[in-house]
Amino acid sequence: MSSVLGMVLPRSWSAKPLKHVTSVVNRGSAPDYIDDGPVRVVSQAANQLAGIDWSRSRFHSFTGNPKDLKGCLRTGDILVNSTGTGTLGRVGYFSGSVDSRPCMADGHVTLVRTRDCDLDSRFAFYWLGSAPFYEYIYAALIVGATNQIELNRDRLRDARIPVPPLGEQRRIADFLDAETSRIDQIVRIRRDQLALVDSSEVSRAFDAIRGRDVGGQRKESGLPWLGSVPEAWRIAAVSYSFDVELGKMLNQDRVAGEYLRPYLRVANVQWDHLDMESLAYMDFPPEEQERYRLRAGDLLVCEGGSWPGRAALWDGSINEMYYQKALHRIRARGNDLSRWLYYCLLVAERLGVFAVQGNTSTMTHLTREQLKPQRFPFPDPGLQAVVVAELDSAHRRDVSMKSLLVRQMELLAERRQSLITAAITGQFDVSTASGRNTIQGV
């Protein structure tokens, strides 16, 4: 009786080193990238579990017979990402080119080609992408340290794989093709639903900040992205009612000292949420504490990072909290509400207002000089409070719905992996399994 990774296999199955049932286990070639060319290159970014992401493929400058290229791909080849924390171990399957051009794997991707007489390529794909084998990769098949880790080819070639009779391999692969496709379809639906929830929240906020349902006369706001607003509403710059300040510059000398205090970074500020899991500390001596100390109700807006304009309110949950220079702190001077301004910023950012004004499709910074003159609509503070309360109530419902959808997707991912592991280790007979029962209750 054979076993693999501590799992006992059915009596009719064997277990063999990968090198005994494959014809190729090698890295691809280092490409000479060009804008367009005769050979498509599949990189680690393009190699995804759901299939090749052709939008991330690039082109290799090559003359000659593409079949002579090291890493030239054939239908049925398995691709294993082989360098770097976070992507190493991701397994994809090459079903053919998106167009007539030949394809190749780059030097960071390992190509695994099975011998048809011994091993079905789809069965091997499911094994190499299974949770037990993924864990085994990180436990035994990598070399290097930190972000310089690599998948060792020789260790991979020596890794053992379950080998049922060929006909059974194909039945298992057919079963998993059908069942994973069914689960993946449900996951796509859940993702679409998540996107719809996000979209509806922005649409609702947009209608609210332009007073769509407010009766009476209207006037043009003067803001092309906003359109008309109720006649009585003000159109004012952020700086008219709010102070806008950047936080303290971080340097190595300031990460130690007598007055170490926690501070918020760009990574902590998510949309309408502050991630407090990993707080950093910096020296804030007494003469700087009043300037950089946050108050409940302060609005924090990312100046740079991956999402300029992203914002969240500080709730005062920690008595002493500060902020670094990559964040704007917006503090109300009068009666206008920071929460109202949050919804204005949410809509403006999602509509690309800051990017358009910056004359770039990918804005890297929203500076203080750009933020202060931004103009938004302001009803009287009493109406601001009513509208904000309605938006917050709807937002809480959205958060609950998104949490449910995310949890369902997590359960589906767990079930998908459990199903794959059980099938490829012979824990049940796929010929008698009921596919529809595998995803009931989700």
C-alpha cells in the first residue's frame, strides 16, 4: 500500500517521483521583451489558478523555430510559479494560445510536461495545485530566504505524486473539471455581487451629495462631475471649513526616543476603516504632540501610496494617536461635518475627479495644494447630519452583506480544495459521487 505526504492511497494506486512520469520539468527562458512580437511570454503574473491572464502576457523577440525555445509551451503543460514569496507555488494550466502565436514560459516559471502513457496532465495539475502539495513546496522544495526564495527543480522532480490507473486518473480529472467549474461559477457570481454592493454604495452617496431627492429650485454646481444641486446649497472649497495638515515626516532617527507614540500610516487607512493590527511608533516630543495628535472626528486622507484620496475617520478609540506625513488630517473648523466630506471624497475619488485634474490615469499623489481647493456641495449642517445618518445606516447593511458574501467565498474555496484533495488521494470513488451534493448549503 502506497502513501504520499502521509496520506494512504488506495491499493490499486502507486506513488512515483515526478521525474518518472514526466518528460520535462524545467524553467522557461529569459525573454527579450518587445512591445509586440512573434512569441507570447507567460510570466508569473500571467500564470493564474483560473487560467492564463493574457492581458498580462508580453512578447519575446525571436527568429527561428519557436519549438526550439526552452520553455516553448504545448497544450496540457502545467506551469508552476517558482520565485518570490506570495506567488511561488501557484499552479496554472496551459490550454492553448489565445491567438495563433506560439507561447513560452519565462525563466521564473517551471514547466511540467507529463508523459501521456503514465500521467494525465489534468490529474497532475490538480495534484500540484492541491493544498497538501502547496504546503509541501514551502516545507521541503524551496531554497533561499525571505523574498529571494526559489523552487528547487531537482527537489520538485524528486517529489512523489499519486499515480492511479490511467483510466481512473481521467475520471478523477473529468469529475474535478466539472465540480471546480461549478464552484468557480458560484464564486464569480459572489464577486459580481460584491462589486454591485460597492457600486450601489457609491451611487447612493453620489445621489445624496448632489441632493437628488431634495425638492425645490436647483442650480448648476460649476463642477462637471457633479451637475446641479439644490439652490440653497453652498459650493465651497475644502479649506473654507476645514484645516488640512500633513503628518510628521518619518526617518530612522525618529523611530527611537523618549516619547515613542503610535501613529497611523497609509497602510492603516482603508476606505472607511482603520486597520489597527500593525501600528508603528515614532518619537513625538511634547512640543509636537498638539500639532500631530489626532482627535475623534478627524478625517484622514491618503496623500500617496496605492490609493491617493482613500479616507477614513478617526474614532478616538486610542487616547494618544498620531499620523505620518503621507496622510492628510482634515479637521472641521465650524459646523460642517467631516463625515459629509468623507462621502464627497468617496464619490470624487471613485469618479476619477482627482486623476482627471492631475491629467493622469494613475495618480500617485494628492497633495495638500491639490486637496485644499477641491470644491464640494454643502447643505446646512442639520441636513448634512440627516443625510449622513441615512448613508451610514445603508453602509452598515452593505458591510453586513459583504461580510456574508466574503464568508461564502471563503467556504467555497475551502470546499474546492477539500474536494480536490479527497479526489486525487482516492478518499472517495468519483464514479459514484454526486456532484450536486458537493456544494449544497453554500
